[in-house]
Amino acid sequence: MASDPVTAPFELPLPDGGALRGCTLAGAEPGYLYLHGLGSVRTGTKSESLLAHALGRGRAFLRYDQRGHGESTGRLGDVTIGELIDDLTRVLAHTGPRRVVGSSLGGLVAAFAAARRPDLVPALCLIAPALGFLRNLPQRLDAEGRLWTSEGISFVVAERVLADARTLDETRLPERLSMPTLIVHGSDDPVVPAVVGQRLFAAIPHPRKQLWLVPAGDHRLADVADRIWPRFDALLPD
């Protein structure tokens, strides 16, 4: 996956000898960091839209393939959610504070990382965040122990992934989000019901928060991407 003409390659070594790979854009800080969903990769309509927004505002930007996806190392189904949270925390420690945008599973990972290191996340944007995924993970597997994504990708989920999921507490996660937060959810999301985003929003204690429930919106929300970033910026003015 080649970098586009305006970004430079990004690579961050991991303790296990692997690496996270993506692309980065220099600019004013704190810049934006985009985190994709399960079975996806760093490129796509939403990340391209955020890159264009960052360019227009002269802000730094970073997107990377989560471990087990795209050009980063690891195998989908073997990598735990806890490891993905560790990875994002490691990236933020490397870059410094960033305005983090997470989509679907990326939103879940981003929320946990923000709760762990609020000093590195001055603002958080969660697009159809996959809360409930951890609790329901065993029930999502088919008879062969495979998980199917909304994109039609399937993979066997290792026991270590299931064991890790049991250690992560989603119930107290909202109260730990101590930064301005935008939640964007489609009213007709067939993957993560809109009520998930609504409950998350209600439980976040920070006064600077916003819920945008997109009428007739689906899970990906790619068609409204350009309208998300101004709302996000408004939570944390320059």
C-alpha cells in the first residue's frame, strides 16, 4: 500500500519485533490521528476526508494500519484488543498529544486509550464506536470459532483474544473519558445500534460533548465524513 503524494511513510517498531505502518503529514500540533475499524485498513473515505481537512487547516495527521491489518504485522484473530490499545498508546507517546478519531472497533480502542492516557488525547471523536463488542464476542463466533465482519471478512478468533476481552471493563469506560468528545452514530446502523452511542454520550461526564445522530445513517457514515470534522474542531477551538 503506497503512501499518497502528500504524506510520508510512518513505521513504529513493536516490542515483539513487529511494526505498525502507516503514513503521516507534518503540520501544526495537536494534529489528528485516525484509527480504522475491524477488518479494514487505514485508507478509505473517512480517513481521506480527514487528511484533506488536516491539509486545509495546516495540521499534522497520522493514520496507521492496526496490528493484524494492512501493512502492519500480526494476524487478524490472534491480536488482542488489549494489544491494540497498547499500540495506540505507544503511537501517541511517540507523536505527542493528538485529536483522535476512531471508527467502529477503532472507536472502542480509541476510547480505552483515551481513558488510560487523557494527557495524550485533548479531544476524541468516536464514529459508531463498537461498545458491546467485547461482551458479546463469544456469541458472535460461528460453529468453527470464526468471526465475520460487516465487510464479509472472516477469521478464527484465538482463545487469548477471548480471554483478553474478559479483562476489559466497558461499563466504567464512559466515566473515564475526561476530554471533549464527539460521538457520531447513524440512526439506522445495522452493526452497532444507535442506542449504544446514545448511552455512551449520556454517561460521559465532560461538559464539552456532542452527539450527532445522523438520520438514516448506516455504520460506515462515509457519506457524511466531510461534515464530521468541523463539529469535532468546534469542541476544541484553536
